[in-house]
Amino acid sequence: MLHHVSIGARDIAAAKRFYDAALAPLAYKCLSESAGSLGYGGKEVAFWISETQNPVVPDTRSGLHFCFAAPTRGGVDAFHAGALKSGGRDNGRPGLRPDYGAGYYAAFAFDPDGYRLEAYFQDRSA
């Protein structure tokens, strides 16, 4: 349905460190990089980050968040660990979320600019 999503970041170098660490376990990597822009994806860019002085102001009540598909539960765990080690903050440890659906395994983090992120795996064995 969506071709790509774009967000802004105050510090593109900090964003790169964070997203390289958080997205690598999900099989996503930086496929495009220029002076003020990063593009992440698997086979093609689907998540763009542009350097800006005015990124969207974080508001946990807004409902805005970005969810990345993970290949395994371990990928969700590694996403969360990578996010916290590279400048992110915890917003929900990895685990099953039965209130979201049977086998819904996810973890949540804030990126350095305060964007809410999720990694998700549909665990069919749960």
C-alpha cells in the first residue's frame, strides 16, 4: 500500500548509527546515503531519513509509530538491543503481545529524535 515513509532527524550521523544497529537484525540496511539523507530497506529503499532542524515533535499520545517486520523473534530481540545500545530509549521490551493477536511478538523503542518504533514478528508457534 505504501511505497515509502520519510522522517526528519536533527543529526544524520546519530540517526545512521542508530538505524544501522536497530535495522540490521531485521535484514534492512542503508541502501542510499548522501550528505543529508539516508535510505533504508531490504531490496529497495522504503524508509527515508533527511537531516532537518525541525523534525516532527514527539508526542506519545499521537499514535504515530513505525513498525518494521522482523524475520524471527531473535530479530525483534536484536532490534531492541541494538536500538538501546545506539542512542535509543526503551518503549517496551521484547515479548508476546496477546492483546495485539495470537503470536504477536514485538519490541518498542524511541529513536534519538523521539520517533516511536516497533519491530514485529508473527510467531505462529505461540
